[in-house]
Amino acid sequence: MVDNSIPQGLSMALAQDPNALQAFSALSPLARQDVITHARAITSKEEMQALVSTLSPS
């Protein structure tokens, strides 16, 4: 069984970056799951912010 819930840290980081939130929402379900899986392995706020910044268009 796959857990599709968004980790709290990812949710909080996305809430602080509306552009990244919009980009995350536009991803395919598979791509969103990849981001969620990556987020689950993150152990610091800085790493989470770095992940979210990769979603935000420049």
C-alpha cells in the first residue's frame, strides 16, 4: 500500500511558497508521489526548503 499523504514539513514549506505550491499541484500524480517520497527522506528544514525551491519556477 502506498501512502499518498503529504508530509507535514512539505506541506508547510509549500504553504510558504505559492509558486511552488502551484507547480506541485500541476505535477502528474506520479511526479507528485516522487516529490512526496523524496520529502519523507528529508531531515531538516533547510533540505525541505531546497526541495520546494526546485519546484518553483525561476
